[in-house]
Amino acid sequence: MSRSIVAGNWKMNTTPSEGKALVQKILSEVPQPGTRVIFGVPAIQLMQIQQIVSGHANYAVAAQNIHEKESGAYTGEISAAMLVDAGIEYVILGHSERRDYNGEDDDLINLKLTTALEHGLKPIYCCGEKLDIREAGNQEVVVGRQIEQALYSLDPEQMKQVVIAYEPVWAIGTGKTATNEQAQQMHAYIRRMITNQFGSDIANNTSILYGGSVKPGNAAELFAESDVDGGLVGGASLDAAGFAAIIRAAR
Ligand code: PGA
């Protein structure tokens, strides 16, 4: 099975009308993508976008968060069961913005991962270091710890469902992209960590996406690296022509 995935993370952007128009335009530009394409959309648009992409091979939808509990008195939250019942296949977890602005740490993210997997939702698990860590040369220590705390307690069958996104925090929304070498080096390191815990079969089938200022102009060279299986794209996923170009750049 191909590891190739291009996922858009719309964050808190687009109204339902704008989201609908955006997806329809991308579908008409790339009706038959050669890679899996995932739209990570705001909660209010999940069902609408799922309905639009259903029946289009290789297209899927991701939520941007879930609550770790099954159900109950958690005002404003969305559960894994709700997403599954709505036909949603993926959920983005561990994004640096949720770590920073919502205080999510790897223990909480591990609970959310487990809840998602128990319901059959596929997590897109985000990890990545901040600028001071990169400047001190400690990026592998920090990302290694994130991978270990969030993923090592999963059983092998669960790990097969996980997509990893390496997103250096200093590259998110900054226009500053990791070099191809920096991305490849970290992706290879992450794959070695998955090999150590889960074996090479699982590691070699795990999709590891790069995120952080992916654009039409740099996507092809990043995706050409042997351990970079695609991208998690923020800003550039909001432009139909640009996102279509990134989809075409996937191998
Ligand atoms: P960016 O965001 O592409 O706008 O840098 C990536 C992300 O946060 O997933």
C-alpha cells in the first residue's frame, strides 16, 4: 500500500459556504488523485465535506480534535463516536497549536489517540520541536520523547492505523520550511523509532508527513525524500489551485 498522503489543515478558517466551494474546486481540478487526500476541516463542516467527498476515491475527511472521554457533560466537545457515526475517517491530534493554546501534553494526547483508535478513527499524530530546541541541536531528543510518550503504549494493530506528521514548530505558518535534508533526517529518525518499538513491517508502512509551510513551490522536492511520504498543509491548503498543485506533487 502506498504511504503517500496529502492532508490539508484548514484550522479555524473558511465558513461552510467557503469550505464547500474550496472542496468542489479541488475535486474538479484533481478528480482522480494519485495519492490519498484528506481535508482537515472545522467541526461545523465535517458532515458537509464528508458528503461532498464520499464516492470520490482517495478523498477523506479529518476532524481537528476529539475529546478523550466517551461522552458526557463536556460542553462544547466532540466525541470519537460522533465522528465515526458521521463517516469521518481521520482526526488530527497533537497539533502544536493545541499543545500551545489548549495546554495539551503528550499524556492527554495519548488518551485521545487511544480513544480515537478504540473507535476506529485514524489519528494523524503531530510532533515537532520549537526553534530553541532546534538551535540547541536537541530536536531528536524532543521529538523522540513525543513519539515515545504518545505512541509506544499502542498495540501493533493500533499503530498500523496511525499517520505521523512531523511539524517543526518554527516552520508552521512562518514561511520558513525545513530543508529537504532536515526533513529527511527527522523522518528517518522517527521511522527508526517506530521500527524499534513495532518492527520494520509496521514502520515501513507508516505514513510520515512533513508539515510547516509546505507550498506548491517546495512540495515536490520535500516529497522526493525517501522518508517524506507527503504533507500536512496549513495555509496553502486554503487555495484550491495551490493545494491541487501540492496533491499532484505527491509521489
Ligand atoms: P502551515 O501549517 O502549512 O501553514 O505552515 C501547517 C500545519 O500547522 O499543519
